[in-house]
Amino acid sequence: MIEEIGIVTKTDGIMARVAVQKKGTCEGCAVKGVCETQGEGAEIEAINAIHAKVGQTVKVSIKPQVYLKGTMMVYGIPLIALIAGAIFGKNIGETYFHGTNSDLIAAIAGFGALILSFLFIKIWARSFETKTEYKPVIEEIIN
């Protein structure tokens, strides 16, 4: 489990907002869509099954599988799209555009596929926002 310690800032039904200290890894975090960075920290939306109250210090955890899925979604899919687009563009350039440098076609196709993959991920990520199995969970109240 990936665990963080934070302070509950807001509660809303079974959900709570938890302010946690920002770490150096926040910028490249695969699940930063569930956080809102605020200066020195981040605010995470977490499931509050133990009914923590505003002001309490809590331990929040996220499953490693969720983190791995997020990492693959943010890094793996765009990388694969860039490489596949470049290969496709190179082949198309050599076959159909004899007067044009095929490397230029490969670069355009690669970056085009990369941009399309980011749009796809943005749309796909919206479906994860509503699923509670992908949200962090407040495990315990510290104080």
C-alpha cells in the first residue's frame, strides 16, 4: 500500500478531502488527477468509511495496482502511441511520399499519435473518477 498522512479539510458524505504534504514525486505522479496541489501540499479526495472529521490527522492509502494502472495509462500508452505512430509514418512516407523525407512524415505521425493518446487518456480518465475502487481510502485516524 502507498500511504500518506494528512489532515481532513472537508467531509461530504462518504468522501473527504485530505491535505497531505507535497513530495518531490507529485509532479510525475500517475494518479495526480485525484489531487489538487496547493503550495507545499496536495489535497486528495478519499473515501471516508471511518467517518473522520474535519481537523483530524488520518492515514490515507492507495492500492499499488491502482498506482500501476495509472502509471501505465499516463506513461505507457503515450510512449506506445509515439513509437507506433513514428513507425507507421515512416512506412507511409517511404511508400506514398517519395519526394518528401520519410523521417519528417514519421515525426509528424508520431507526435500526432502522441497528442491523440493524451486526448484518449483524458476522456478515459473521466470514467475512473466516478469509480470508488480507484480512490484513496482513509485507513485510520491518527489523533
